[in-house]
Amino acid sequence: MFKSSRLVMIVALVALLSLSIGAAVAQDKVEIDWWHIATQEDQAAYWQSLADAYMEANPNVAVNITILENAAFKQRLTTVMQAGDPPDLFQSWGGAVLWEYAANGLVRNIAPELEGDWRDSFAAQAALNLFGQEDETYGVPVSWGAVGMFYNKALFEQAGVEIPTTWAEFLTAVQTFKDAGITPIALGEGEKWPGHFWWVYLATQLGGEEAFLKAYSREGAFTDEPFVQAGEYLKELVDMEPFQEGFLGTTHPESEGVFGNGEAAMMLMGQWAPAAQAQYSEDGEGIGDDLGWFPFPAVEGGKGNPDDVFGGGDGFAVGANAPDEAVDFLKFLTNEESQRGSAFFLVPVVKNTADVFADDPVMQSILAARDAAPYFQMYYDQFLPPAVGSAVNDAVETIFAGVATPEEAAQAIEDSAAAELAQ
Amino acid sequence: MSAIRFRVLPRPHEQAQRDIRQRQWNKALFVTLFLLPGMALLFLFVLMPIAQSVYYSLFNWNGFGPPTKFIAFDNYERLLNDKIFQGALWHSFILMALSLVVQLPMALGLALLVGRGSLRGKKFFRTMLFVPYVFSEVITAIIWRYVLSPNDGALLNAVLGAIIPNFQPIGWLADRNIVMFVLFAVLTWKYFGFYMILYMAGLQAIPADLEDAARVDGSTEAQVLRFITLPMLGSTIRLTVMLSVLGSFQQFVLAWVLTNEGGPVNSSQLMATYLYKFGITNLKLGYGSAVAVVFFSITFIFSLGYQRMVMSRDFGPRRS
């Protein structure tokens, strides 16, 4: 009795001692706080394995990972940003949100470290450009995809439809599906952003880089012709009633389910769709080998290049108070080996990695489109300040619901842009 | 023999006054010390934030750094001219009115039925009717999204399809004209159990003798209800009206999840969802503060007025 309690005490003392030694050692280390949003177990484990590998090679560095779910991440990041205390490395989608942080001195300019080999290693240069402005860069992409049309090969065959390459062909295809009693398009407009894909793609095809950057820099406006026209083209499509029943109230996962169950022929979606349509389908398998992909149909007479691609991806930004080691660690995260290993959930952005998708024709076509794009149009609701982004989503929703004209929708976006982008 | 001399202690007027003052001072100190922690919390977590909201509402502020762009009452002007805000206000009023007219009478009726009547298995019904209130709001919203889904095999459309021939599935949450009523139905499903329990507790407090006496005197059941039960239940009814009104105004979680941020096209936007969507997620904290101030004023004026004018008789000693 007596002996055992003494033993317990000794063990406790030793434990306490070792703890305090551990704490003392940790104090000498350079700490990197890293926030990412890969909540799925295998993905989180992958980031952890990279952190472990880096810490082993650099014993003076301690990487502290915080994993947050997407919405929770945005909320917490907003809070720490308001307090002026950003994490050293954090999930970022680039664009105007990141630039806003930069304007408030909350992120670190890593352009000096990036210059040279590191910058040249990126295949998706257009994506890298979205993480900086002028001569400054505040982060790098780790994954970049493209939005395009996913389609169900079996339903295409059943209705005898060929892959449409122009908008006119596309509308004909939609009509053919309707005549065959097949829902042409799955759409989760309840969350609004899936619908904004349609309008933005049309605007990009009709006005190209020039119209968007003019409107963004306030030399032009979102009431300019391409933006109104985009609404008119979209309205023409909406009037055909090509979407599944109740699409205005359908969430994104629900719409992935509609497509994954083989109940709709097409879905305009990003590179995550192959996994998502399987995950949210009834049998958990999705449509399997029937899944195909083609680029957004070219709009005849549009000023944009038909090869321009719309989409976005993930990256990491560097906080204002980050140590040099954080930048070095970020470089490690984007080296060829790390990028290859991440291909099971990301779309690598550096050179010499395309072969990871050797047996995945859908991803290959997405990558080909991404790397061939002369201009990469980023998601409006990520690129623009949050208020304008949500005004775009809301305005496009009014077109889908048929409660506003294309002119009114464009005007609503312009009103918000005029107020938010004035400076 | 010396005279016994009594020493009369002088106790001048001032001394007495000083004692009284000392006692009062002690009492004041005593009260202050006890109130201090509570007052500090009230000041820090209630009054300060309100004052800050009023201050922020005068700025164009995105929440980063201190507010610098002073714009006076522009936020309020924008707000009051915003069609979506007007809609949100109107929707909140609709919810409030429907709650008062449908939800509370229904809860009262059920309380009379399962609380005292001679219904068989009333204990079972009592439990079943209270179950929805126990669910969290998010879970309620997600369950109902499945029930209301327009996709094949979703419960509500499937049931209606089985009853009504040639029934076309309805997108319950996708139709701007019915989404508010669907939202109200789900809210009622969730909350009437709560009011029912309050009414049942109130009914327990009514002495059975009174009602029996009325019956002996020849009152019909309707008269007993009208002249004995309802008046005796008055304080509970007044309380539930207040809770219901404030609850409908503050409704957020269920509406947010069920209708996807007040959609479609803001047709189910409420005060609180409007505040969150246009203030917080759009990073327009100055504007959001203005919404919060208007929102707060409405509920504050209502609850103050209601407590002063209607509920005052339920507080303190009876004056009659």
C-alpha cells in the first residue's frame, strides 16, 4: 500500500519534471502557427506529415497546426484579423480579400523570398498572380482548378446529344434533354454561388479580362454591355427551365446528389465535383465512369478568349508577424515532392506534376484547360470585397428566380461596386 | 457624605446626527459593494456594447482597425430605404402576428386537452408534443430540409403524392410565395410544445374548486373557460405573448439554416438574418451596427412598453 503510493508519487514527479523540460526546450524553438481547413482525416494527416518532416529536418522549428472547418475558419480569421494578430500561415483564396488584409498591414510581403527558382517552379502563374499586387506577394497557391461542365456520358448517349462547343449548340442540347424527359442541369442555387458560376462564365466569354478589370478598377462599370448581356444569355437559359425541381432552394451538396444519382445530365462545377457527386449520391458511388468534362461553351461574338478559364483554388498566405522560417516552410509545402503527395485532394500547381493524374481523364482535361488559359478569371465572390461578392450572388439569384431583369441585376451589382470599390 | 454624582453623558444633537449619518454611510457602502460586481458585468457586457454599436453605426467600417470613416447617419438612411430591409421587417412582423394568432391559441388548446381533460393516453401525447422543443434548432432545420425537399422520395411530397392524384412535387423552400409560411409551420412545430408546457403549469395553479363552484352554479363549460380559466391564466398568457413576440423577432438559427440565408431572393429574410448577412458576412460592421441599433430599439421599446402597460399587474403586490 505504502510502497505503491510512493511509486505513484515518483512517477508523477518524473512526469512533471519531463514536462517542464519539454516546455523549456519548446521556448527556444521558432514557432509557426498554421491554420488550414482540410478537416478530412487523410488530408489533415497529410499536412501533419509534411509538418513533421519539416520539423525533423529543422529541429529548431515547431509547427503548430490548427484545423478549422471552412465557415468556422472564416469567422475565426476575421476575429484575429480585427485584433491585428494573424496566424503565421493560413488558408487563403487570394484576390481582393487578401489584398484588403495587405492594405491593413496584416500579411507579409514574401516577394523577395519568392523571386527566382521558387516563382519559376509554378505552372499556374496566373494563379500565383492572384496572391499579390504589383511587386508584392503575400502567399502562394497550393491547389488550383477550373470550373467547367461535368456531364453524364450515359444520359448524353441516351438522348443522342453531342458535346456542345458553342452556346447555341448548348441551348439546343438543353432542349433535346428536355424533350427526352431528362433534367438537363443540376443546380444548387439555394447557396447562390453555384449560380454565379453561370453568369460570370458568360460575362468572361462576352467581355473577357478587359471588361472585368475595367469594372474592378472603376474605369468601367458592371452595367457595361458584357455584364448586361451575360444576364440576357442566362435569362434565355433560365426561361427554358432546365434545372431540377426546386433548384432555388437546393443546397450545393443536394445538387451534387442530383447529379451523382444520374438524375441530371450536366452540372457547371469546380474540380471537387468528381468526389462530391460520389459522396452525396444515394449509393455513395456517384456516376463512376460515366463522368465526363468539357469546357464552358464558347459564346459567339464574345470579346473574351474562348480559352479563358474561370475558377479558383486554395493557397496559404503569410501573416504579418510570421518568422522567416514560416516562409521557408511554405516553400517546402510547395516543392515538387510535397505537391505530388497532395494530389489525392489537391490539384498541384507546380511544374512536372501533371503526370499524377495519368489515369484520370477528367482531371487531365481540367489541368489542360487551366494551364492553357490566357486569362484566369477568379471567382467573383472571392476576388471582390465580400459585400460586392455577395451582391453579385444575390443579383444573379434574382435572374434565376425571374424577379429582376438583366439590367436590374447588373445595376444592383454596380450599386454595390460603386460604394465599395470607390477608393 | 458626598453626594452621588451622576455623570450625564452629553449627547448633543450633532453627535446623534453623526451616528445616523455613519449608519447610512455604512449601509450605502454595504449596498454598493454588493452591487458592484453585478453592475460591472452589466456595464461591461450590456451597456458598453450597446453604446459601441451606436458609435460604430455612424461609420463606414469593415471591422479592421479602428473606425475612421465617419458618415453620420448615412447607414440609417441607406437602411431605411433598403427594400430588403423593409421586407425583413415585414417578414418579422408576419411571423410575430402568426405566432400570436395561430401558435399560442393552438398551444393553449392542446394544454387544455392533454393537461387536464379526460383524454386517454394524455401523458403519452404530452411527451410527444414536447419532443420537438428538445431538438436543437440546427437539427430541426436539417431534418425539415429532408422532409420538404422536392427530390424524389422526400417525405412531404411523397405523402401528398399518395393522397392527391396527379400531384406535382412542390419545392417548398424554393417558392418565394410560400417559403415564409413553411418557415412559420416549422417554427410552430418546434415551439408550441414550449408554450404548451407553460400553459399546463399555469393551469395547475388554478384551484379546481373555483371551476367546480361555477359548474354547480350552472355555468356551461364554455363559460367556465371564458370567465374562470382564461382570466386566472392571465399572467401566463401575458408572459407567453411577450416571449412569443420577442422570439419571433430574434429568430435566427432555424430560419438561417432552413431557408439558406433567408432565400430564395430574400423572400424569407428576417431581422436577425438580415443583420447577419448584410452586416457580418459582408464585412460591413458599421452598417450592421445600424441594423442592430434599429433592431434593438424595436424590441426594447416593445418589451419596456409591454412590461409597463400590460405585465405590470403581474409584478409586485396587487393594488386592487
